[in-house]
Amino acid sequence: MKRALKAFAVLFALVAAIMLAGVVYLSSHLDEFKHLAITQVEEATGRKLVIGEARMALSLKPEIIIKDVSLENSEWASRPLMVKAEKLAVKINLLALLFREIVFDEILFIAPEIYLETNAQGRGNWIFSEEPADQSTTPAKKENKSSVPVVSIKQLDIKKGQIYYREGATERESSVSIEHFTVQHLPSGDAQTLELEASYLEHPIKVKGKAGRLKSFLGNVPFIMDLAIDTTDIQAQISGKITRPMDFQGLLIDLKLKAETLSSLSWIAGSALPPNGPLAVAGRLSDHKSGYRADNFSVQLGKSDLSGSIEFFTSEARPKIVAKLTSSKIAPADFKRDAPTGMAQKSAENPQAEDQQGDSPYLFSDEPLPLDSLKKIDADISLDAKNIALASIPLQNLHMKLLLENGLLTIKPLSAEIADGSFTANLIIDAAPEVDKVTAVIHASQVALGKLLKSMSGEVYLDGGKTDIDLELSGQGDSARALASSLNGQVFSTVGEGQVNYDLSLAGGNLGVEILKKINPLAEKQKTSRLECMVVRFDIKDGVATTDKGLAFESQALEVLGDGAIDLRTEQVNILLSSKSTVASLLQIKGPLVKPGVNVNPVGVLKKGTSLGVAILTGGLSAAAETVFDRLTAVGSPCEIAQQGLSPKK
């Protein structure tokens, strides 16, 4: 034991002497180490490295303190320096020197400023020269290079740093403040642990996990990652690898993200998002020779969900999206955007001001439709949704196929179940020519109208009322008003038997209540009435919708037949209704489309263009209430006439 202790003491003294000699050697050869660092960095990057004053703090792990360190930027960059730091502290492993290795146990950057940017072609200044600065291959230089010790770094720390980024194509700039950043190499393998505490747009960011080495990234060789990212109300997990990281190719990355609300991402998106949630996103990102692909993609927002696969092709003349998506439920409330706070406050202070400002004399807007965007991208998207609401209309088992190519958008088919009935639609929008063209064909069969109205409003307007709808429309123009003014086509709808609730209105608005009260005021004393049928039929030409005895309503208490016109160009309505009512044999709906008036037994009525107008002129307004109506309905009931377009007997 004594001999062993003595041998150990001798060995310890020998190691201590060697380390002391190493410290003395380092302190007297700082310039050589500065030259070595400059040489290796310049050979690896092709950029000039500048190192200022250096001094050594003596200890078992000597620390070299260097001031004013900087690395030259690319020739095309907006700034002369890519990296600069006030202070650099390097701890050297003395034992490694015995094996002709230079091992930095730790390199600490104090208050560095790092400037990252791309040029107009998208090349980053972090992409260094592919060839080393010195291309000489003379035997002497080769021998020199082999005599250079191997350099490795165990741990890299950054404190109080700043990263600036500038995008050359858009000249957009941003910055990230680094509170603390640590990279530590693992004993084996090509991975390293990573910890980061930073802030972006005043939002704290924490990153922790494993990643490949920087030399792997810069060398464009496989780079692995397994990182957890935490920010304000957001948690993300990124794991996988990139085969060629500098080219962003060879991706196989799994992504998971959770956020309390969609608005939690507003600071990342750069725009205000609605406070709906919670949000969960997951998927696997990969690439191929033509673009990128997201498999096992899923997103949940509130009660809504969407999953499937998405491909993005970048090799074509226009980018293209190909997606196959499914959903169990898509709820409109999860995507609804609340009114801005300022607007809500203004409404609370002066509710009448909002009404006055919101009242517009027109239904259709002159604002250009965003159809030019259809020319910028192609798409092939299919969606199967078990439950979804379109324009507040609840649908089940929806199937949709969307194709977009060179500005031509085709949605065919769009099919779904709606209120115990079926619904199909084909939509074509052609934005390729100078004048945008829109064509729509819609068919609904045996839809329970009462059930549909209740699901949309919560009120019971009607019980039953199986409804069929056929609609064919086409128009052209770059705004809603231009499209409406050029419409051509037909609208035809029939409603079958049901029970009408007279306390409300079938139309669900004040106009319907007013018409019902004026035609049959006794209905106010009735709670319900048996509906036999209802018909709406319009022919539309060049923006004018006309109907010749195409409006009919038959119930236990009331029969109505009507015709007239709706001019979509001027948004004016002129509809005339005839009934056996002893109070109002004739009712005229006239005025602006957004708020027409109701006139009883009007003097100025439709004078031409419709059979109803002819009958009124020949019968006279002073005739008995049933005279005009009986003459019109002598060939059939109101619904029969409205459906078949029968002419009155002469």
C-alpha cells in the first residue's frame, strides 16, 4: 500500500508538473494560439477572423480572455461583419495537449452580435466558401497541415447576445435577443445537448433538447434534432433529421404543437388571429424532388378537426397544393373572428352610431373580389366531412372535390345531406380571362325546411315542409354587384305540406310578419295553420329576375298567387301578391332590396309584362276581392299555376 501511495504521489506530481509546464507554455505562446485559431477559421469559412488583445488567467484549467473578436461577412452582405463580440473566454484542456490535441472545455461569448441575411436570390451569408481559402497543394504545405493539432470544442456558451436577420428579397428585418445559449457535446456520437433562453418580439422562448453539431449543418451532412420549444401559451416538439440541411433537403421531421388559443400565434403570424381554441397540430414533414409533403397531418381547433395528407409542389410554373382531408366536425364558431375591441367599445358608447354606419342602401358590394389570387397557385383538394356548416347551414357527410388550374376553379361535385334531404352543387369560377366568369348549379331534394330553419335560428317557424330547390346561375364581373347585374339563369323551389307557426314568420324576418298580418290579420289569433304548398319561381336575364305567376302560397287559412320582378342591377323590388283576403286583395312589395315596403291595394301596380298585371288592369282595383284572384286561379290552384306557368282563361 505504501508503495502504491508513493507511486501515485509521484504520478500526481508528474502530471501537475506537466500541467504547470503547459500553463507556462500557453502563457508564453498566446500569439501562436491566436494564429492557429485565425488560420483554422479562415480555412473553414473563407472569411477573415480578427482577434484583439489576449491574456491568460492561470489555473488547472487555464482560461484565455480575448477582447474584440469579429468575423468578416460575405462580399454581398449589407454589413462588413457577420459576427462581433466584446469578449471571448476560452478554457483549454491541458491533458489533451500531451496527445497533440487542442480541446476547448468551454468557449464563452459575451454580448455577441450576429448578423444573418440573405441576398435577392435567397443565398444566406452563413453559407461559407465551398473551398478553403488556401488551395495550395505543395508537399511542404501538405506536411504543414498534417502537423496542425486537432481542435475540438466540448461546450459553447453565449450570454447576452443579439441575432439580427435581414431578408434580401423583401428587405424585411427582425431580431432575437439571447439571454443564455449553451451547446454541450455528448461523449459519443455526433449529437450535442442544447439549451436556449431568448426573446422574440418581447415573447420569451425556451428551447431544450439534442441536435447535431454545427459542423454537420455547415458541412451539409445529416443533421439530427430532438427539441422541445416553449413560448407564451405555445408548446412545440420537433424531432427527426435533415439529410442536407444547408439545402433544406432530405427532411424527415415530426412536428407537434399546442397552443391555448389561435391568437397565441398572432405574434408569429404577424397579424391578429381570433381567440379560439385550444389548438393542437401534428404531422410528419418530408420532401421529394418536386416539393414537400406533410403526412399524418392533423389539426384540432376547439371542437373542429381536420386530418389527412398535404403536398406542396414547387417545381411547376405555379406552386400547387394537393390534399386529401377528412373531418368529423367543422364548427363555424371555432373560426369566428370577434369584432375589434375599439369597435365593441364604440358600439357600447353609441349603439345608434353603429346602426347608422352599418346601414347600407345596397346589398351587393362594389369591392373587387379576390379572384386574382386564383391565378397564382394550382390546387387539387378533396374533403370528406361528417359534420360541417357552410354559411351557417349544417351539413352532414359532405364530399367535395376542388380543382384549381391556371385561374380556373372547379368545385365538382359538392354533395351532402341536409335536414333529412340531399344537396348537390357544382361551381365554376374562371378568373383566367379578362372578365371573371361564375357558373353555379345547385339542387336540393326533400329538405325538411322546418328542421333546417330551426337548426339555423333556434326558432320553430315550420314543422315539416319538404323542399326541393333547383338553381342555375351564371354571371361575370370582378365584384358582387357586377356579378349580380349580369346574372342569367333560373330559380325554382317548391315546399310541401307542413304546419306553419303564425306567431313568427316563414321568412324569419319583419317583412314576412308584415305581409302575413296585412293579407290575413285574423292569423294573429291563430297559433298554427296547415301549409299545403309554397312555390318560388324566377327567370333571370341580364340581372333582372322576373316571375309570371311564379309565387304561390296555400294554407288552411290563406291562398296567395303573385308575380313581379327584382332588378339586381338597381336592387329594386316590385312584387304583387293577390289573394281572397277581404282586407287586402292585393299587396305590393316595392322598394330597395335591402328593405322594401309593403303597400295594401296599391293604385300604381304592375302594368305590363305579367299575367297578374293584365288581370288587374282588366278587372280593376275596385272589383270584389275574389274577382282578380278567381280569374287567375280558374285553371288550377295557386301552386299548380306557379309550378306549370299556366295562363288564365280568357
